[in-house]
Amino acid sequence: MIRDDGTTEDISYRCCINERNINKNLYDVMRDCIDPQIKLFRNNNIMRCEFCSKTEEIHIDHIIMFKDLTNNFLKNKKNIPTDFDDNNYNGSMFRDIDKDFADEWFKYHLENTQLRPLCKSCNLTRTKK
């Protein structure tokens, strides 16, 4: 879309659905990068909510908030990727040239995260501090 003042805005379906906010994209890509760890946890643990013992609609929760893990990882990093490749699921992934960054993040997450199963209700209502 080209406005009368000459500024432009992409209103394509893809950009409207996926905000092109660099931080949002980076965090989304970082979350996708560690997805194998989440799946492994899910497959190797009993899926019962730690708070209420329900077994339906189980989410895998980061005890240390995901945003805190990512912020701690990023605070001393230089050359943080800002461009990403599209994956096949209407999302993004690290580019091949950022493999070292992705590998460092994967290792950092593996060594510093604590995961737990929570039901949807407990996960969505827990304190986010």
C-alpha cells in the first residue's frame, strides 16, 4: 500500500499474519530452534500437570521464563541475526550462515533450562515473573 504521503506498508497476508518485528521474529526462531528439546522432554516424561495433576492439554513450561533465558543469552552477543529463512510452516528459521549462533543457543538452552509439564489452565494463569 502506498499512502498519499509516499510512505508504504506491506499489507500482504503473510505480513499481516506474521508481524515483521525483528525481536518477535528472533524469539520465534529461537523457540523453533529448541523445539527438539521440548519434544524430547514431552516424550521422556509423564505428562501430568505439576500444579493440579491433570493429564489433558499439557503444555511444556519453562520454569525460568523463556524470555529471561533468551535475554540472558543475547545480552553479551554480538552479530545477532536479524534476517531469517522461511520455513514450511508460515514461520522463520535461522539461515545457514547463522548456524554457529543457532548451535550456541541450542546448547545454552539445553544447559540452562528447566522444563515441567503444566495443563493449559495452570500454564496460562501462572505468574509470569
